[in-house]
Amino acid sequence: MNPCFTRTLLVASFFATVGVASPQVTAQEQALDPVVDAANEINQAARSSQLTVDKIADTTQERVQQYKQISRQIEGLEVYVQQLQKQIDSQQTEKSDLNSSIDEVSVVERQITPLMLRMIDSLATFVELDVPFLQEERTNRIASLQDLMDRADVDVSEKFRRVMEAYQIESEYGRTIEAYNGAKEIDGQSQDVEFLRVGRTVLIYKTRNGDTMGVWNQEQREWQELDSSYASNVQEALRIARKQLAPDLLMLPIFHADTQAGE
């Protein structure tokens, strides 16, 4: 065979080979493009899914924290409600007790009003029979109590307090010494005098000029003239009663059961 012809065949064969290989490579590449695109789409979807999962995880964690917080609040509210229920139960018990007390007060009120009326009457009788000191003041006090009992705008408790106050005042008279000014009818004429009261034991009057003195005889329920020898003692007692002198031993006339005055 001719060498030139042989070289021509080899070149033709080479070009034939090259011409066949290039279309195959391009076809493979074209075949892989959808796969690559699909892989890219999968990766993109996976990335988006991961972001969604992360977001859901964060949201879930936030919801869990909110749930725990709300659960603690609910527990606190349950304890608070239980405590309120105890207070309500206690108030219901107290309400029942108050209602019972109100019913009892009504009964006591019906019983105490007649008692107070009897106390006032007894006090009026006592003042009338007692040593006649501060008669106007004491009589007015009793009259005020009698008027008070008829008033509907004053509570029973206030009425009772006033009655007990009057009794307390009368009780204090028995252990105090007092000097006060007043009017006394002497020999048919009203004169200004000084009264000396020592408890309920001694009641003496002395005219302003000291010329006349008298002492109350409770046994005979009358005034009796007092000897002038008692003048200095009476004057000292008056000064002690007015807190012008320190307390000291007093020499004053006291009536015995036989109605005779003695020291």
C-alpha cells in the first residue's frame, strides 16, 4: 500500500474519532444539568427547612417558658384563692356571731332600759335623803337623765354610760373634801355663805363675815347652829378644801347617833 494513502486514512480516522467524541460529552453534560439543578433545589429546600425548624424550635422553647411562667402564676393564684376562701369562711363565721350578738343586744336592750329607769329613781331618792350639798346641781343631773331616757336619738349605750357616770360622781362625793359658795336662808333672809363638805360626814356653812356658822344634823335632818369656837378650824378646813393649804388633821364637829355633835 502506498504510504501516502496510509497517512491519509489515519488522519481521516483521527478526525472521525474526534468528531464522534465531542457530541457525546456535550450530551452527558446536558443530561447532568437537571440533576445538578435538582440537587441545588434540594439543598435550597433543605436550607429553608432548617431555618423553619430552627424558628419552630425557638418558638417552642419560648412557648415552654411561657407555659412554665403561667403554671407558676396559676399555682400562686390557687394558693391565693385558698387563702381568700379561708378568710371568707372566717368572715361568714364572724357574721353569724355578729347576728347572734345583735339578737342578744335586742334582748339586753329590752331588759336594761327598765333597769336604768329604776337606777335613776333610786338615785333621785338617794339624793333627796342624802346630806343636802350641791342640791341644785345634783337635782339637775337627775332631771337631765330622766329627759335623756325619753330621747329616741340617743343610743342605749350612751344612756347607760350617762347613768353610770352619775353614780360615779355620787360615789366620789363620799371620799372628797370640797368648798363652794352658795345661798342659805338665815333668820328668814337669803345670805351668801361658804359651804364646807367633808365626804358625806360633815356639811358646814359659814357666812362671809364669819358671824354665823351652822352644821347639818343628818339624824334630825336639820341645820344646827355651830359654836364660834370652831371658827378657826372651819376656816382652815375651807382653805385646805380650796387647795390653799396642805392637807392636815381637821378638828370638826361630827354628829353621833344620839344627835350630839362631837369632834
